Amino acid sequence: MHSFAQHRLAPGQTKPGETRGLVLNMGWRYDLMLWWNNFLLRGKWQALQQKSVDLANFQAGEKVLDVGCGTGTLTLQARALVGTTGRVVISQVNWRVSLR
């Protein structure tokens, strides 16, 4: 994809190097962090996830696109709701996080 933005460096500024993917490669640590947050918040995080699924109102046979699915926590709930007649497709920057 072409960017029309002009990226210019200030005088004396060097171009940043590549990132090491520290955030993108967290996988199981991310799930552990969410579990810990849910524990500290006394279940409010899990309640928020459930509310998100309820608001989406998935029906059997529907097609669902989950962009930025992370470790797939909500994706698995969506898959259970759309059933075998539905379909769930994910889009994730780092597939190592999603494959669990």
C-alpha cells in the first residue's frame, strides 16, 4: 500500500531501526496479564468481554471477521455462537500469538 504522507526527519535526526516485536510476541503472557487483570478487577474484565459478545448478537450461520483478534479469546466465543453453519475469519499481525 502506498502512503501519500511525507516522512521527513529533522536535521540531525536519524531514521529509527526496526522494532523487535516485543508487544506482538507476547502470546501467553498477554493471556496471563488479562487473567491477572480480571482477578484484580474482580471479574469486570471478563464481564466486559461477555458484554462485547452480547452486543455483537452473533447468530447461528453468520460470518464474522475478527480484526486484530489477539490470542482469540473473543474469537472462540464468536465461533461457538455462529456454530458449524457459520464462519469466523481472523486477521492478526502476528500469527504466533493467534495459534494456540
